[in-house]
Amino acid sequence: MAASTLARRIARLEAIEEVNQLIGRYAQGADRQNDPALMAPLFSRDAIWEARGFGRYEGRDEVARELARIGEEQIVWSLHYMTAPVVEIDADLLQGRARWHLWELAQVREPHDGAAPPAAHWMGGEYDTRVVLEEGRWYFASVLLDMRLIHRHDAAWFPRGRTGRTA
């Protein structure tokens, strides 16, 4: 095996690990009510964040500001489990894709009833992101969150998305 091939393989593995660390830091920031001081440094300058029911935001500052607003107004407490990450780094070692599942315990305030206390919810979804290497550091360039389940835990459980019959 040529030394350059080994060096590329090592660089790719290091990039995958750095992107996994990025995902972990995202979860930590999200669990602190989307603290903008923790979230903003995770996104490229022109990043896009989008989730049905929560909105689409463009640019690092807007993404951080709006995620913080969601953490203050809607999801007032959370515990994120980012599971089964799949990180693919492109051949140029400058960009890639990361996908993973979200399992989240949360206290959610209903938007139409600000007077009611937040209620316990189970949340689940799938993240599909693009990542980029800029100035030696990995960032999210785009984050698409497909929420498959937002369920008040004291009610009947009906996931969104794929349908199937149970016996």
C-alpha cells in the first residue's frame, strides 16, 4: 500500500471522527435550550437548517437565533440521543454527508396555549446533513430534520411517516 493511500485513508477516518464529534456537540447545545453560544460555531456562515413544523433558517446567525427561540418558546427542556450515525466523506476530503436518527425526551410548550405548563413528549426523527471543511474545521452546511414522531407521552402513540400494520 502506497504511503499516500494510507495517508488519505487516515485523513478520511479522522474526518469521520471529527464529524461524529460535531454531531455530539450539536446534541449538547440542543440539550441546553439550543444555546446560541454552543450552536453557532457548529454551522458554516451560509448554513441552512430546516425541519417541518419548526421552519427553515439560512445563515449561521439566523440558524443560531431561531434555534435558541425554539428552545425558549417551544422545546423548553430536552435530552437528545443521536443514534446510528452514518458519515460519508467525499473523495476530495472537503465535504460530506452525515445522517443519523434522533430519539429525544422533551418538555414541549404548546404554541397555541402559552399559559399551559410544558408537557412531556417523546420525539423521534432522522437528520440528513451536509458537512464542509473550512479553515481546517468541520461545519454543518445544511441540516434537514425529518421529525417522524412528536408525541405527548400521556396520549396514544401514533408515529408519523412510514405506515405499516401490526399483527
